[in-house]
Amino acid sequence: MSDIPGDLKYTRSHEWVRLEEDGSVTIGITHHAQGSLGELVYVEVPDVGSELSPGEACAVVESVKAASDVYAPVEGVIVEVNDALADQPELINEQPYDDGWIMRFGEVNHDTLAELIDSDAYLASIEDE
Amino acid sequence: MRTPLYEQHKAAGARLVDFAGWDMPVHYGSQIDEHHAVRRVAGMFDVSHMTVVDLSGIRVRDFLRHLLANDVAKLKTAGKALYTCMLNDEGCVIDDLIVYFRDDTHFRIVVNAATREKDLAWIEKHAKGYEAVVDERDDLAMVAVQGPRARELAATCLPAAGHDDVLALKPFNAVAIADYFVARTGYTGEDGFEIILPGEQAPDLWDSLARAGVVTCGLGARDTLRLEAGMNLYGQDMDENTSPLESGLGWTIAWEPADRDFIGRGALGRQKADGVANKFVGLVLEGRGVLRAHQKVLVDGVVVGETTSGTFSPTLERAIGLARVSKTIGDRCDVDIRGRQLPVLVVKPPFVRNGEIKVDIERRGERS
């Protein structure tokens, strides 16, 4: 059974999005996504300062069996990436919503948050797969 | 389709995926732990999706000497096995397989699941001229038990009367024990057995192996193990458009005796005489990242080939791959991974055999 926290927003492409108090947003991939990929062995993150639009491929998570793109869920600028993933990509498997976060966006166009779905809609979307 | 072990896989919490129409376990939790279990102790794989075919007839040996690029005349004692390619008229690979000699009128072959239909059609077409009988044994299951302790643990699960015989087996030999056909073969680079047995007996054997401490392993670990062992995967590393000579399989072609007329010999002989432009090599990525199939291989920015397989190697903790490249390649090159050219070492497979790393991954120096 997938773990889908109710206080996060989601995309149908399996990213989770947390709105921080300072207006930035933190991004990772869902418990369901890491389970489908299997054990991660490599994560490629974008450069800090990258300006991204919703739906743009901006990171890559690779398991033993496959590589998968991570898409920008919102419009904004990368202000921080999770450097710990370079040595410990398995953090995404172990704690997808905590230490396994991937990147943080600043200067977020908050209009683009409206496109995200809530936990119930995300659960429904993975049950349809 | 489901193998006789489907319920075992489900009960063990396997993640099942479709493989050539079969519901097969890709892992039971951790593909990497399963990989290490085979390198360090013992693991077992359900490979019942593979196709077992028994061939019989007065002229069956002549038939196989025509059908296969390696020469079954080398098989002189009952149970002896041979790895070979089955070629088309162009000298390219229809499939790779293991053939077992049982007696002068009986052989057994094991071919890939994904190529079952075309293999059977090809074999039957050529069997006619030799009056050979082709009997697909879909009543049989197959379990591979692999690892440094695999033989010892598996022997305790086989009929007691056969213990001495299975433990006395030399590599690439098989013996029939009651309903079991036990071969000292595998696809992992470790010692072990491949056990062919009646499907209805497979669940009991599987459960008893698990009780003996053999770790259940999925096809995910099987792929990383075979790649570390430098073993080709049909459909990826070679296919109907590539010959054994450009797939690292030249050693499987029996050129002698010169008058043996095997299918593909003419085309293969011409290719050999003209010289093969490509060679098949192993690659180790120096830095972070993962090699995958179909990435471009470059030297000084010029494309010289392509990867055919790639993965993260749990033993080396580096990305490794196999590639078909220009034979002029030196000991270093680059691979294009998503638009970035990353340095790799060119090595001779295998990467790992019997638990030991066989390539020098710390090699550094000037680019050749």
C-alpha cells in the first residue's frame, strides 16, 4: 500500500510538492514512484539557478533497472538541491517525503500550483494505472 | 502465462512483471540484496519460462551438427553440455542455447522464452530432412540455484539416492536423478545447478530450497549477475542482424572439421575472411551515472559504436556495460549519457567471476 501524505500536493507524473512557509516549494518523488522504480543507484539534479516551467524534465532518478525523468511541477527557479543524494540515492527509497527530497524551487509562480492534485486525486490516479 | 511457481512468488511478495508473456518475479524486495546473496551464499531463480525441447531420432546428432554453430560431436559422454548459437543463413544469431547430450538418439536443448515460437519453427523446418522428432517439454519447470554454497545446499533438497552423483558433476555436465535433470550450468558467473523437473514437483523443491537457506531471487538480479559475468543476453547483445563474430561469441563457433556444413557457415566464413570491423567489449563508467543499452560510444567526439547492455553493478558499485565498437578502440573512450560525454574504461569481460572482481577498475592514466 502506498504512503500518500494528506498535507502534500501531487502530480500525475508522481512528484510530490510541499509549500514551505517562505513561499518556496520542495519537490520529490512519491512512495509509489520509488516502489515502481526499485532501488535507486543514481540521481541527477538540476543546477541551482535553473529556471523551469511546469512539465519540464529537470532531474533523473535511476534504479538498477531503469532511468526515469522527474518533471518540474511548478514554474520557478531552483534554489537548492539535495546534495546528499549523490552518495545516498537510496534516501529516496527509504524516506521519499523527508530526507529523500530532490530539489527546492524559489520565485515560484503560485498560479502554477493550481494545476497540482491533492492526495485523494493522486491515489485515484495510481489506482487507475 | 504463469509458471508452476507463480503462487510461491505471490506468497513471497514478489513484484511481478510481464516477461515475454509470462508473469515473472523481478524481485522479492531488494534486487541488490538478491544479487549479493548469489555472489556470497546462494540464490534461486524460477526460469521455468525458458523453453525446454527434447530432440530424438537415429540421425539427431547429424541434425544438430547442421543446425548449430558449435559442434555437438564434441559431446561424447552422457550429460555433457555445450553453449552454442543457432544461426540463420546470413550467419546472424536466431538464438543462443545450451544443448545436452543424453544418448546417441536423444539430445535436450534449452532456448530463450522470448524467441520460443521462431526457434521452434526454425528447428522443426530443419528437423524434417533428418527425421528428427521435436518435442517441446512445456510440462517441465526449471529452477536455477546459484552461488558459492548453491551445490551443497541444493543437494540436500534432491533425492538422497542422487546426492553423490550431483555433487560429483563437473562444470557443464548434467545427470538425471529420478524425475530431475540436474545440470552444473548457470547464467550468473557463480557455481551452481540448473534443475529441470516436472512442473507439479517444482513448488515442493522451491519450498525446500528456501528452508535450506537459498534466497529467492528475481529476474532483476539475474540480469545484473549475467552482465557482471560478461554473459550475453539474446535480443540485446546479439540478434538476427549481428553475427557471433561481432558479439564476443567467436569462441562458440566450431570451424573444424572444415567439411561440417552448419547453417550460416558460408556467410560467417566470408565475414571472417573479409575481417570484422567491430569488436565486443566491456565498459566501466569511471564516475557517477548508469550505463544503459543504446548509448553512443565515442572517441575524441567521434561515434565508434553503441552499448548493447548496461546497468549498475552491485559488486563493482559502478556502472558497467557491453558495447559493440570499432576494433580500433583503445582502453578508454566516452559514452554519451543524456547529452553528456562521460569517460569509461574499456575492459575485457567478465567483470566478476566466482565472487571476484576481474577487471582493474582503478586503472588511471593518459587517454590512448
